[in-house]
Amino acid sequence: MAGPADVPSGQRWNWLPRQGSWGYHALLLTLGILVLGPLGGVTASYMNFSLGFFVGGQVLAGLLGSVVTLGYGSDGKHGANFIQTAAASVAGMSAMGVLIQAMVWMGMPQPPVWQLMLYMLCIGMLGAGVGMLYTPILVDKLQLPYPSGFAVANILRALTDPVLLRRSVAKLGSGIGFGLAGGVAAAKVAFMGTIELSTSTLGAGMLVGARIGIPAIIAGGIGWALVPYFVSIGWLHEGDPFRKIMFLIALGTIMGAAIIDLSLIFWQAWQRLTGRTAAPTATVESWKRVDSKRMFMWVGFWAVATVGVGHYVLNQPVFYLVFAVLLVFLFAMVNGISQGISDSNPISSAFVVSIVMMAAIGLKDPAIGLMAGTVLLVSVSVAGDMQQDRSTGARLGTSRTLQFRYQVAGIFVGAVVAVGFAKLFMAAYPVLLLDQTVMKAGEQPAEWSAAMTYKFVGVLRSLTDDKPYQRTAIWVGVGIGFAVELARKLIKRNAGYQRFVASGKPGFCTDFVLDAVVLPSPYAWSFGGFVNLNTSAWFAIGGVISSFLNSLPKPKPKPGETELPEDMSSSSLFGGGLIAGDALAALGLGVIGLLATLAG
């Protein structure tokens, strides 16, 4: 399939391989999976072992990759997109090595390395396929913003097109500078750490606006206010953060809203299939075309392979493996919506909820839970990366089929290095082998908090102590999300309300209050249940700033100048720069911390 990147254009540097040639793809793959991917992978592994979260590699790889593809002119944005797609897949898979650490903490016998690599590979390929299947819904139909994908698209367009670069360099560059400074300050300045400054979260808020940012802080405030009530009914203990239970409710709200949206999408599809409504006549752009039959075959093959390897190679029960694979189709959608709205892919929450669901159907063995939960964690992480990368491609017009191939190459290498990095870190630092869930506060290692592993092992050990209230919290969220989204659909589809909104400022303001405060989107609201209150505040502040700036009169372009694309506004460029700067700070601090630890 030929995409935009296969069509030769004005090349600045003649020594570069011709676009679309085998040398071109070899160059991009080498940079993506052998240079930038492992660089992002070792950083992601270090962050997950030391902190319990990691920064995705898309923005960093996009920045660095565009330096090489600059020589291809404005079409270089496609090559840089291919590089970041492959590199981010390697980095994202590398962070999954904490699952091996969880095996050690729980005293599980570790399978041979090749078996773990094969299992991770099958799961990653399944996640890539499911993510691609959902792209037409999440990226094309719902048109979710995917803030980091938005940022990468703006960066690649600006850095590879001299005209756009001249028009946007000040805004993008200042955003990167502030983001870099803020990222370093948050880690090194006590006050900034206390207020949980996150320039990437501020930047994400600037990309999505106040209608999405404000609901997040409202949800966080509600969770904080309900802590005494949650304690009184036994859902929390004294001193627990509100998100320890709110994340279950938040996931439920996404599920409830998704029931409404998916039902409408399936109903429209059924109407077309039965001939009751005419199918859209618009032609699909060549870069967007994907062979659906092959994609369904891909997903089916890797779903069977995942269950087969899990059962015949790793000796896990077929029932729970199949159940985990089925949950992938649910959480790839739920988490994809969350990431598309707020830039947050709550993969650890998906893992925890999957274990809660398995406990409800009789699972008692933590070892089986870990191996089945691995299917959720890795697949949903990869699917989220897939959807985010396709959102970047949609803004650039990059071939989806080629981008999928680059992602597959990254997953292949990532499955190998994920196990390799885990073994390397745990061999170099025996402290990582110690089970922190049984340690007292004073015994916890300061440099290696491994918060994600701690959460996994904690919920797995709870399998012997079922907690029905966790399932109740999920169902409460489903009910809230369903009711709110249904009300929103009924109001916003009312012809009279639409005329009122379009009539002037009173209608606009009413619609804004409805979206931001009265009946906010459950997808936007849910972000406040996954993070601390301060993080929600930064997200909301970014949204308010962006909406305010976008409401101001825009200066007309000078004679001879063309207007910037609509999605390259000043706030989106600056916000994307904040995300990029924060990612650079995380990379620098991660590498410095790793080198310092090695030297010590």
C-alpha cells in the first residue's frame, strides 16, 4: 500500500535514501528500534523500578527523529512519525519488566527467559491488533484529542517544514523551555514537589481545553470531600488517598458512557447493513485504508497464540487466559477513551480491576492472577500507544498500514529487551528482589519505590481476602456514567437546544456550564479519579488558560503569509512544548539517576 511517505518529494539532503526505498525504511527502523527505542526503554525501565510510572517515548522519539528526517523536506514528518512509532513501542514494552519483579516478590518460580519473551511478544501483538481495530472508532468517529499524539503531530509538522517552523518556533520553543525547567524543578525543588507541579499535565490541559479540564478537578474535589464517608462505610481506611477507591468508580463511569456511545455506533452500523440507511459515500483517503479482514485474522491469531503459549508453555489455566483476552477488548476501548481525553492510560488500574473481576468468578491463586493480568497490562498499554500513534498519523496523513508495521517491529524488539532490562536491573541491584509489601516503613529502599509492582502484588495477595465493595464501586461508576452520558445525548441532540446554543453568548455560556460543571463528559470527569487532587488542578488550569487564549481575537496573517492549520493554535503549540520539555526533563533525570546509581 502506498502512503504519503512513499511519494518522493523535494529532498534537501541527497545523501539520504530515497523515500519509500528499502534503504529509507532500513534507516528509520534502525533509528527507531535499535537507537531511540532502547534509549527510551532503559529510561522507562528505570522509572518504573524506581518510581512506579514511566514517560511514553512518543514525544522524545518524535523530537529526535525529526532531526534526521528534516532532510526530506515537509514529507519528513511521515518518516519521523514512523521512527517515533517504532521507538515508543520498544520503550513501552520495556517498562513491563516490573511484572517479572512481581514474580520475584511473590516467590513464583521464574520461567525460562525465552518463554517470557514469547509470552510478552504474543500479548503485545494482540494489543497492537486490537488497538488498530478500535482506531476508526476512537480516532475517526469520536475524534478524541489524544494530547501527546496532538503534541507530536505539531512538533513533527513544525520541525520538518521551514514555513511552519518560522511561524511556530517561538511558541513551541518557549513551551519546551518552560516544560524542561518545570520538569527539573518538580524533581529538585521541594516546594515544586509539594504542589506536584507537572508541566506535561498543564500542557495536556492546554491541548484539550476547559470543557475537559474543569470536570477533572470537580471529580477530584468530590473524591476528596467523600473520604470521610468512604471511611465510614469501610471502603477506605484512615489516611488512605481518595483515589484508592475513586479509580474504580472512574473506570466504571467510562464503561457506562462507552455503553451509550458504542450502542449508537453499532446501531448505525446495523442500520447500514440492513439497508435502512445509506452508507456514507465519501471515499476513504488512501493513507487511512487498512485491510479489515487481515486485521481480524491478526487479532484472532494472536489471541489464540496468547492463550496457547500461556497454557502449553507456561502451564496456566485456559479459562482465566481466555477471560483475560476477552477483557482486553473491553479495556482497550475504556483505557483508549481515557487516554484520548486526558492523556492518561490507567494501565495499572486496568490490571487491578481485571483481578477484581477474576476474583468475582472464583480466582484464588495469585500466581495465576499475575500471569492472566499480564495479558491486560501489556495489551492495553500497547493498544493505547497504537491509538495515540494513529491520532498523530491522522493529523499528518501518514499511512496507517506502514505505521502498523513499524509498531509491530518495535513490539518484537520490545518483548526481548523488556525481559532483558528486568533481568539486568535485578541482577545489578539485589534490593529490587526484596518484597516491599512485607517491609516496615523504615525498611523501604529510598531509591527504588517500585510503586506499580507494589500495587500489583498487593491486589494479587488480596485474592485470598475477597472485597465485594470494590465491585460495588465499579457498578456505581457504570450507573453514573451511563445516566450522565444518556442525559447529555438527549439534551445536545435536541433541535431547540442546538438553536439556543447557536443563537449567541447566552447559549454558548449555558452550553459551556453544562459541559464543564453540570453534566460533564464522564470521560473527562474520570481523570480526576485516577490522579491526586493537585494533578487534576494542573490539568484544569491548563484547560482554562487554553480556552481563555482561544477566545481572544486572533491576529490576521501578514501579507503573503498563510494561516497556520486550525489545530496549530498558540495554546496547542505551547502546550505541546510543555509536554515535550517535561519528557526531556524526565529522560535527562532518568539517565543521570541511572548513571549515578551505577557509579555508586
